[in-house]
Amino acid sequence: MEETKKAKKKIQVFPIVNAIIMILLVIITLYPVLNTLAISLNDGTDALRGGIYLWPRKFTWKNYITVLQKDNLLTGAYITVSRTIIGTVLALVSNAILAFIISRKRFLFKRGLSLFWVITMYVNGGMIPTFLLYKGLGLTNSFAVYVIPGMVSAFNMLVIRTYMNGIPNSLEESAQLDGAGYTTIFLKIYSPLCKPVYATVALFVAVGQWNSWFDAMLYNRMNGSLTTLQYELMKLLSSVTNQGASAEAMKNAIGAVTPTSVRAAATIITMLPIICIYPFLQKYFVTGLTLGGVKE
């Protein structure tokens, strides 16, 4: 009886300790975001005094106005949304097809190609050879440079392949007995079963496309019509930081803003779309990673 009571006490203690730990983790995770939001909504000059934690001391929209009045911001937002949607779709389709091919037991070159893709995860040609290659292929100064180079990713392909390897081969064999080809098997059997891992990879690619700005600076910096939102915000942060010593000019033009407050507003604008999308994909994200990492 005593052992049973002790066991019950242990069972009752665990949920309490677990809840406390989870609450602490949530607070640690959310605090930087909420603090950045508070600074972005606070008067820039007042924010320099410090002491802002979870709530703005002097509420203002001037920081966001400064960011949203940036030239080419709408163009950059359009290009960023376009590259995120198109790039995610193309990357998901290409990686899924490659993963399906590599996961077939009858494919003779699956080991060689898998090793080839793994090597590309650790070795690359470098910035200058890559730039010369893209220029020779006519990808520079074009929208294609945002989506074509990212269509194939060794990591994403291996994640999908690992997930597909966990699908029973009996499904494919039964479909082949009914006369189904590989295209039908991929589209009607494997793809519906791979929705969790597809959502996971789509989230990976979408976040990468949304946050990318270096390729815009490197390949399309001379073409304002192909700029991206992140690149425009990066230029804004650079200009605001350089003008930090002469804050009076910014006060007269826009209001009491500082590099710190503008940086916080730009950060919130950048992360807001991903924060809105992530809750809808989170369950697929967890399922795709856990099931994709299990081998029977």
C-alpha cells in the first residue's frame, strides 16, 4: 500500500513539474518577441532610456511609418511574396520527385546519387564561381535567380526520402499488380501519405525564401523592380544605423525614431507573416519530422 501511495505521489508531482518547466520555456521563448514588439511601438528617443520590457512606455506608430514609407517597399513585398510562393511550390515538387526516385529499391543509381547530394551539403564552389555560373546561365538580373537555384536541396530531398522509405512496399506492389505506373503511384498513393513531410519541407523553403536578401543584393541590386522586402529593410536598417549620430534630421522629417526602434519595427514586419502561417503547419511540421526520422 505504501509503495502504491508513493507511486501515486510521483505521478501527481510529474505533471506539476512538467507544467512549470513548459511555462518557463514559453516565457523564455516569447519574451524576446514581446520585448521587440514593445520597443517597436515605443517612442524611439524614450526607448534609449531603457526599462521597456513587455509594454511600450510612450506608444507611437512612428517606427512603423518610417519603415512603411521606404521607397520600393511595395515592390519588394510583391517580389518576396511571389518568390516565396513560386519557390516553395517548385522546390517541393522537384524534391518530392527526386526523393521518390531515390527511394525506389529498383533504381540502380540511388546510392551514388544520394552520396552526390550529401557531398553538396558540405562542399560548394564558392561565391565568385557561383556568381560566374549564374551569369553564364543568364540568371543574373532576373526573377529566375530567386527560384531556380533553390529547387533542389539535398537536406529537403533526404528528409522526404526518409519519410517515403517508411511507407510499406506492399502498397506499391499492390498498385503495380492493378496496372498502376510510377506516376500514378507517386501522385495517388505516396503523395497523399506524405502530406506531413511535404508541409514540413514547404515550411522550411518558405521561411528561407521569405528571409532571403543576400541573393537580391548579389544578383539584382542594380534592378529596383526585382528588389525584395528583406533587402529593402536591410538597406533601411543600414541607413538608419549610419544616421544614428544625426538623429535630429530624422526627428524633423518623420518623428522621434532611432536605429533601435526602427530595427525593432522592421523585425516585427519581417516575422509577422511567418508567425501567422506557422500555427497552421505546426502539427504537420512535428509529424513530418518525427515520422520521417523513424526506420523499421
